[in-house]
Amino acid sequence: MVDPGELLRLADEMAGRAAENEGFAKLAVLAAHAALESLVNQLGREEIGSFNERARFLPKWHDLCERTLGKQLDSAPDLERLQALRDAVAGFRGPPERLDRRSSAPPPEVPPALSVETARWAVDAARRVVEEFHRAAGRERADWLD
């Protein structure tokens, strides 16, 4: 298993290099998403006996938040947008996945090309999601967020 902090540091490094090449922006998005997926799997194993690591990313976050916090994160739109960016980088074509399929909020939009700003946003969004989860769960802030 790869440490979520290691993946987030890699995402940060790739975002820093995104001005050199759009490929680094794509890598930043993938690494930021992978950091969150690694974390949700780690937390799910710790907190939920029947946690399904093989489930899709957003349903896992939804399940983890509902079972451990009793609610969804305020940063849920960031999770959806990061998922949509990851899907676009991976070549998925179709409507964006949602945390709540019944949501009336507009789905996240994905730019046609990734920029330095989008890469930086992905890294910052991953940090915000982790910080919010830790606060809501009464957990100490992860030292790897710095």
C-alpha cells in the first residue's frame, strides 16, 4: 500500500511542474485522487469491518462519511470535481459520477485542457477534504498535510 501522504507530496511536485508540460498537470490530478483513494481505503479498513475496498471511489467516501460521521463532507463538491477530472484524464466519457445521485446541484465541469491552476486546485482540494474529514471525525490533523 502506498502512503496517502507520499501520493499527495507527489501530486504537489507534479502540480509544481505543470507549467512545463500538461502531462504533469494530469499526473498531479491522478496522484491527488490516488492519495484520497488510498486514505479512504485505509480509514475504511480501520473503521468499518465490512468495508469494500473494491467499490468505486465516490461510493466508498459516501459510505465512510455516513458510517463514521453520520453526514457528508461540506467539501463533497470538491470530491466530485476531482473524480470528474480523474475520469477525464483516464479517458472516461460520460456523465460525472455523483456522491448523491439524487442531487439537484449541477454536476462538476471539467475543462477541455488541464492547466497549472487546475493541477494546483486538485492538490489543494485533496488537502481540504482530508482536513475536513479529520476535523469532523475528531482526529488529529495528519502531519503529512504540510
